Amino acid sequence: MPHKGAVAAGHQVTAAAAFELLEDGGNAFDAAIAALLAACVAEPVLASPGGGGFLTARSKGETRVFDFFAQTPRRKRSQGDTDFREVHVDFGSVTQAFHIGLGAAATPGFLPGIFAVHERLGRVPMARIAEPAIRAAEEGVLVTEFQAYLFGVVDPILRATPQLRDLFTDDRDELLKEGAVQTNPHLADALDALSREGLVLATKGEIAQAMARQAEDAGGHLTLDDFRFYETATRAPLIARAGDLMIETAPPPSSGGVMVALGLDRIEASHKRSRVPAPDITATLLWMNTLREKCSGDPDALVAIRAELKKPARQRPQALRGTTHVSVVDADGNAASATVSNGEGCGALVPGCGFMLNNMLGEDDINPTGFHQWAENMRMCSMMAPMLAHDDRGSVTALGSGGSNRIRSALLQTAALLARGAHAEDAVMHPRLHVEGTRTDATTPTKLSFEEGWPDAEREAMSKEFDIVEPWADPNMFFGGVHIASRDASGTMEGAGDPRRAGVFLKV
């Protein structure tokens, strides 16, 4: 019996939501929306109705990118009247400062985005699509090892208010551990109401009013106008070639997509269909970093450089934090590749709604000249780069990754492997490497991080080129989590969920 579809995601509950919709006659877009809503329940550190993201969609031979990432607020509150504070997070070997508070929240695009995708491409009513997420929030989700780890990383944020403590700690005031059951009745109610009443609830209705009132009362910048006038942007994809594959991904204001495209251009020019040795990958990543530094991270400038390199700007804020990804394909050849983020969350639940707004205005990379300097009503930039790959024979593959600034290196390596004939699981499990620093900045040491498994000669050669070399004995979440779902011309489905980030692959 032919398969109806396939999904790869970062949690069993997330993937199961997509599986349920595919099994019930939904298409890839219905399934992706169901998975994203479920991720808000099962992966609450990474996904939230208060966040944003990108979805690359292919239907009837046409690809478009839905940009529903965060927007800077339409007005700026005085700094002295803003709830914007620093918390310190312990990663074990290092401590990092994060910035939270209602003054760190940008306008979220998650809900407008999924409703825009549904309006244009969905088949099943939103009330049905939301059922798995609502059920999970009501009945509870088992906390996985990966989610428990993430809870520990952002411990100070999850304890920032009594309401957050109620949601994320047990009766001994300890963060929920692996195997605990987490319920979220307020989120269940909010999703149920949204699924029945529509997006208006989050643009003008009770949810929008709750977010605006919270910001007004507690030191945020957001007003009701931010929610009323937010618009999901639909863009033509950025295109690159890799072997027989056409790669389509997010264009500016995503800088992640153009960075990966630049890397693929360079690899394809020098290696065509041959295996790419590790030293050549590290050289490409260093080159990509140098270009990004040269352009101050401006994706439009990177596009211009790419155009020049292929011959014979306004700078946008950058956000690089916690992300999760969903890939879905169906029997009709539709494909959806979606990456979303909530930063780390602003440290306060929206009253009565069970979710946090993002803290995108508190990300270090947003203001190179300091916090509170952002321009009003401006779409933010991200390293997120959800991808689709297809060939002339009719195959289509959805892939993408979480992983902060490792997204570009993870996707570059995985796409290059797929273009050279690797199966999805082999491409996902292949050892990865990541490069930081540039050859042009003498003040910052270059650093190579890599998973074991590279040939000894290549490992030795690439290690000589870096100031700091950090080998990892085992695959690790540091190197991203690439989730792949694909359908070939015969209708055969394959894929892989990346175990580095608790990935799950299911086919219906």
C-alpha cells in the first residue's frame, strides 16, 4: 500500500501530530501546522505561539517561503520604563548572559504564519489540525531527556515568575525531569479557541489584548497595533544547485539561506559530484564566515556578493538562538520545511494563555551597537534556513535544522551529502564539523569543532589550520539537528530524525 506521507521532527509528540493529520487525509501543510502547534506543547523552550519562524512550501511544482519571523515593535518605550534584565545561564563549562523581560519581546509571527500557510495551502479545517496539540496540552506530555536538559539550561528563565514555576517545576520546586508529565491547560484552551474562532483572536481579540495589556502593564514595547498589523511575508525562494538537486531555501531577511547557498556554490564549483574532504569543508566555512563579517551580517549584501561570484543594505538585526524544525512530505508531492524559534522566552507567561512571548530584542546579536537601539517596525533576520531539494525526476526532500549559528554548517554538509547520493539517514548520521572565526580577524582565534569519524589524514590536515581544535567523541546537539523527509518519483518515502536533537521520523 502506498504511503500517504512522512514527517521528521524533534519530538515524538510533534511528529505524531503530523502523522495523525496525514493519516486522516491532510496534506503536508496541514501536517506541518499540526506538528508546529504540537511543538509548542512538547518543545516549549524551542517553540511558542509567541515566537516566529519560516516555512518553505512546495505545491504543484511551485515553491514559496513564508516568513513569519519576529518584527520589531512599532513604538519604543523609554529605556528607564522598560522591563529588560539580565539572567545568567550555566552551561557547565561556561556561563552565558541572556536578556529577558517584556521589554525583550518583539512582535510574534508564529500564529499569523501558520494561519497564512493554512489559508493558501491547507486542506483540513484548523479545528481538526489543532486537535493533537490541544489533546497533548490537556492530557500531558512525557518530558524527554532532551527537553529536561533544555529546562536545566534555561532554569532562571523558567523560574522567573510564579506562573512559570507552576508550569515547569514539581511540588518540590525542582524542574520537571525526564519521565515527568507536563500539562498546560491554559495553552490547551488558547489553542482550542484559536482553532475555532480564527486568527482574529490573536490580532484583535482576547489573546492579542492579553499580550498588549501585559506589555503595557509590565514594561514591554508591544501594543495592540503590533498584533493588528503584523503581516506574514511570502517570498520567492533563494535557489542553489548541488549535483542534480535544486536547493530552495529562505531568502533575505534570512541570512542563513544565503550563507548555505554561498557554501554550496563554492563546493559545487570545485568538487562537482565527488566526495568533499573535511579540509575543503572547513575552508568553505571559514570563507563563509569571512564574507558574513565583511557584510556585517547583512543578507542583502551577501546576495549581491553571491551574484558577483557567479559571473564568467540595509542591515537587519540578527537572532541566533534556540530553534526546532519540522519536515513533511506527502503522496501528492507536496513538501513543507519549517523552522521556528522563541529565543529563550521573555520570562513571563501571557496571562491565561500558557505560552511565553519571545525575547528576540534581548539577543546579543540584535544590536551590534548595544541594546535598545533597534529601529521600529522592522522584520528581523535569522540564521534559520528551512530547505527543499528536488530533481528533474520528481523527487522532493524537506530538510532543515535547529542549532543557532551551527544551522548553516549542518545544512551545508547535509545538503552536499544528499547531492552526492547519500540516503537521508546516512547524511544525518555523517560526522559533522563547525568552524568559528575568520582569517581576517586577528583578535579572535579560529576554532574547529568536529565529531569523530573523519579519516585520520583529513583530521590532521584540517586541525593544523586552526588556533583551537575541539574534537567531540560522540554526535552532539551542538552540531544541530537536521530532520529530513523525502519522497521519490515512485512515491517511496524515506527520511531521518537527527538523534543529536531527539529526532523522530515517521511515515504513514
